[in-house]
Amino acid sequence: MTTYLDPAQVAGALLTLVPDISGEDTPQRPVPVDAGPSCRGCGTRAQRLWAGPGSLPLCTLCWLTLNLDSQTAAHGHLAWLPDASAADIINLQRRALLGLHSKVKAVRKESRKVRNWLARHAREVEGMWGTSRAAEFAVAMHRLSPAKRDLMQQRLEGCVLILPPDAFSDLTLLLPIGRTAENAVHTPSWGSYSRSDLYAKPPRPLD
């Protein structure tokens, strides 16, 4: 039984993932839901799922995207990646973060390259907004009226929350059902991502 859903097959059911905050006076704590259904943000059948908007199940990375005011999300940065779907970027980041925990040096090296490539796109956000820190966006959004917050969200479309490599010590927060950190990156999607235009390897510096 496969542990991944093809996002193209469930695209109509996926939420639009634009960075947001809980809107509560105090940061929301994730509420677990049964790990049977797939994440409605990225399509992954995650081991751990949390209640998102309307109690829809979300994986950890998607839940954090919609809760920038949470303690974990506060350590991340927003990256500008408008030419790929948020679901693709989240799944790419998931595999990179898991690969960094691999016992295989080559897997760790490739995963670090992918994660660094994602993080480099925070520079575009810094250029547009003066910061890429998720915590600062959360503070700003809390200060806005609902209408102005909606406008800010529209301007953030194309941004994805990128978390540091040490954000998760408990890998069950990232792993799909039936996967381990060792085999999670060895999927057709990882190879497709790292060979495609989605993950364009940086050019070699001039000598």
C-alpha cells in the first residue's frame, strides 16, 4: 500500500497554503487527529496529523504554515517560490529534513543541498519585506485588522515556510505512515524533484 498521494490526483481537495496565523491571543497548540486520512495541505499520509481550519487534517509542516505564531514556526523563514505549488515545496522540504538524519553521508549531503536551496529563496522575501523571519510576519499580522491581514496574505502567496535543520528531534512529526528516516527519501518523488526545474541546482561559481 502506498504511503504517498500524488498531489495531482487530490489537487481539488487540497487547501490553498498561504502563510497565516491562528488569530488567537496566545499561540495555538496543535490538536492531534487520527492519522488515517491524508494531509489536506500536501496530500501526504503522515504519521502525525493535526486539526487545521474546519478540523481538516494537516501534517506538521502544513499546520505550521498556517500557524506562523506557533513556537516552532517562529524559528523559520519565509521563502519566495511562486513557480511551484506549496504542496510540492512542503514535500520537498520534508524529504530534505528527513534526509539530514540519514546514516548515509551521500544522502545527508544531497539533502543539505536541497534544504539550502530552499532557504536561499528567503532573500527575495527579505528584499520585498525587509525581513523573512516568520516570527516577525506573525507579529505584524496580529497587529492588522482582519481585512488588512487578508490583503497581506494575498501578497504572501508564493511564500513557503522553511524551517531550520534542527527544528524536529522527533521524526514522527515528519514521517509518512510506514516510512523511516532511512527510506523516506528513497521515493520516486525525491528523484523527480531533484532532477526537475523545481529544484534547479545552483550554477558553479566562476573561477
